[in-house]
Amino acid sequence: MNDELRELYQSVILDHSRKPRNFGELHGEGCVHVHGDNPSCGDEIDVFLKLNDGKIEDIKFNGSGCAISQASASMMTIKMKGKPRDQATKMAGVFRGIVTGQDRQLAEEDALGELQLLEGVQHFPQRVKCAMLAWRALEQALEKGQGDVTTEDKPD
Ligand code: FES
């Protein structure tokens, strides 16, 4: 990573971790809730989706963790809001490829915008878990939300 990119990375991570977007909870009809944790550090996150007509109408998260986990979650919610479920699932796979360095889908990565800045964590296995914390919960929430969701799921 060159100096300019490193500076951008730091400012984006700091901005999102200090002022996380879409921080909160969603409850009610059409809402799915998944609780996720990172066993290696004990940090926890909750992801809430409101699905409507096959789309993520709204998404929020809460929890606590390191700057990378919070920034990754915050940026994820911005990207996912309004996305059809299939596209969201695909983007989660693309993000996983970026941060693990495997299964890269280069043609798709631009769609992730600033999230590509997290590419560097692939060299630090513990940090991969931080970056993926909210995304693993998102993937589970999307799975849970398949079919008609009419009632809120309780946390695991
Ligand atoms: Fe716990 Fe990063 S150190 S999520």
C-alpha cells in the first residue's frame, strides 16, 4: 500500500469507526436479526435487516469491536441498503474474496467502493475475522430471510 492509499485507509476506517452509519436496531414485521461474534477476541455484533419484496429495505447494526470491525460493518450497511437479496449475497462473496485474498472476482470489486480499502487485511488472519464479523452475520441474515419473512426472528 502506498502512502496516499494508507492515509486514505486510515481516514476512512477512523471516520466510520468513530461515527458508524446505520447504528441501531430494527424490529417488527419483515425484520431478521442475527447475532455474530468473533471467538478470537469476544467482540460481538448484531445485524438487523428489514426485507421487503426481495430487497433490503433497511439495515442496521450494533455491537462493539475494534475499528476495523466497526468500519467494515458501517460501510457494509451503506452498500447493502436497497440491494436485492441475491445481489447482496453476491457482494458479500466478493468482499470475502477481497479480504481473504481468495476467489477474487476482479470484475465485481468496483461495486464495493471504499470497502476495497480493507484488502490489506488479507495478510493478517486475525484482522480478516474483524473485517468479516458483520458480513458473516449479514450472510446468515440473508439466508434466514429467504422466503416470506413475516415475523421477527429472535437472536440466536
Ligand atoms: Fe475483536 Fe477486531 S479485535 S473484532
